[in-house]
Amino acid sequence: MKANFLPVVLATAMLSAGCQSTSTNTASEKMSEDNQTLRVATFNVSMEATNYDMTNHTMQSDNALTVALKSGDFSQINNIAEIIQRTRPDIILLNEFDYIADPQQGIHLFQRDYLEVPQNGFDPIKYPYVYLAPVNTGVKTPFAGNKDARLTHYGFGKYPGQYAMVLLSRYPIQQDQIRTFQHFLWKDMPNNLMPTQADGSSWYSKEEVSAMRLSSKSHWDIPVQVCNQQINVLASHPTPPVFDGPEDRNGKRNHDELRLWKDYISSTGNAYIYDDMGRRGGFAAQSFVILGDLNASSVDGDAYPGAIDQLLKHPRVNHYPAPTSEGGRLNKPDNKHAASHTAHWGMRADYVLPSSNLTVSDSGVFWPANNQAGAELVADRASSSDHRLIWVDITLPDTHCDN
């Protein structure tokens, strides 16, 4: 089942798809200076077309991010860059960064004109390694022209690539070992939760069931070589478990998107999984970090029961205390879980979950209180995003870097 797309792994010094170059010593020097600490982050940056007022620009919706990046008219983009410069992750997943196949018109613009330029006096930050690939959002199904169809797009979006994602890294990405699961069919997950009607029959038609992909965006397994250690980033952005009906199709899909990772990292029960190149089986390496806006909480929101606990309580996941912030606590003072919230509406939606064999030394949510420095960056959605950057420091005592 070979996919019909070519993902892009590149170093910023080499711009052709599938190329990598030798990075500078910056990352390995930092690893030595910081006592083998790796900072990993996830950030839903809301850098998709509908977030930009294009009154003064002529463009198509799928070009909105390119136009916005080139215009320099949107302080939201500068603020996103400043938040990243302030927190300085070594590896960061950006959710809701629209997919633009030509990096020169998308992620490289953001890197060159924003991340690599001082924002409000903060030092620039460079990420030599980038991974991006197509996602399911906005991609029409064969049933899109049928007025009775319930499956018109593989994932919700107004155009292909809306709400996509991109990984930035200061360490090399092992291109030949990447696995993606964009095309995995929901029906192929044993005991799945595909929605049914009151009489027990499928909510989707037989033809739609045969075509329905599990991942609303995509699921990526991206190996990153951190000096002499490999850490795999397991990246995704499951659908919100709302915006549906009594069939709870989005809640059930969110659950099973999370279950895919649960099964993937388990020692058994994952033989059914196949990637976009047809390779079968689960996670074969030792260390991982699950990243993304997972759109589920065990205590807030409308997730299907037990959805996020599939990961939070998994024996292979580090059970460290949830990252917190003072800004989050004050945002919902009557909610006892507010300090761990990662979204302004009041929920822990975004996660950095290292494997249990990795040691967490520190963590946090970038959400300053109103009287703290940087509060203006998260004043509202227009300032940056309706989500907050989440970071985790991982200690790697056995890591040795060749400078």
C-alpha cells in the first residue's frame, strides 16, 4: 500500500526534498554545556488560513500562510516566533501550520524571516532539520460530490493541508527510518469504535467504511539522532471529539487515533498496523516522545471515556507530573486542574509524553500571568494562539556528542 506522496526531510542548508546536510556543532555544544538536557516541545500555532484577515491581500485560501509570512503584517507570527525564542526547544512540533509543499514558500519563510531574526530582543534560533508531509485535512474523498455522503473529506478542512503540522529539530532526522500512517484505514483497527446507528448498523455507508482513514491529519514516527542516541518523535493531531451528533463519530475517532499510538508502543497487539509504505508492526526502537495537540483530557472537555488515559497510564510512558503554568491557573481559578491547562478555553489538550526509559528533569507551559514578562504574547488568540507551548526537559546522561 505505497502512498502517493513524497514527504520532505531537509536541512535548511540544502533545500531539495529528501536531502540532509551535516549540521553545525551548535546542538552538540549545547548538549555538553547543559549537562545532557534535551528540551522537547509542542505548540499549536494557529498558523492556518482562517486565522489571517486578508482584506488587503489578494490570494486563495490555501496560499494564505505564504501571503501572511511574506507580508510582515501579522504580529501574531512574530509573537509565535518570540515564544519559541524564549523557550528555545531543541525539537518542536508545530500543529496547525498549513502544509505548503514548497518549503521556500512556507516553513523556510517562517524560519528565515521570523525564528532566525531577533524578536523583541531575544536571540534568534535555528533548526537545521525539518520534516513536513501531506495530511488528510481538506482532502476530498471519492464521495465528495454525493449530496448524501457522510464522508466528503478524509479530515475536516477547507483545502488540502489546512491544520497540518511540521517538525523542527536541531538534531538530524533519520529520513530512511521515518514511518507515516496517513492512509491507514480505520476499519483495519481490530475492535475499532467506528460509529453505528441505533440499530447497530454502520453510520457510514459500506463504501465509506472501506475508504475511511483513521488519522484526521496524519501520524508520524520520526527518528531523531541526538548525538549517540536515537529518540523517535511520535507526532499527531487527532480530531477534536466534538462537532458531531449522537453517533459521536469525532469522539470515537479521537479515541482510536490515540489508541493507534497506544497499540503502536505496546509489546503486543500491533501486528495489524501498517504504514504508508506497507511495512507492518509497531514501534521497534527504545526511546520516544509522543507530541501534539491530542484534543483530549481525562478531567475536562468532551473526549470519549478513557481516550487520553490510553497513553497517560501506559506502562511505556513516563508518568511525570503534568506541566503547569501560573497563567493557566489564573485563567480558570475555579478549576482545580487549571494550572495544567494548555488551551485558553480551559483544558489540557497538548502533550509531551516521553517514554518511561527517559528521565524528565523539568517541564512547563508557556503561559505567563498578567503581571509576568511575556503576558502580552498570550493575551488572546489574536496575540499568538488559543493554545500554549508545552516543553519538557529530558536528561540524557549517557549521551556523547562529537564536536
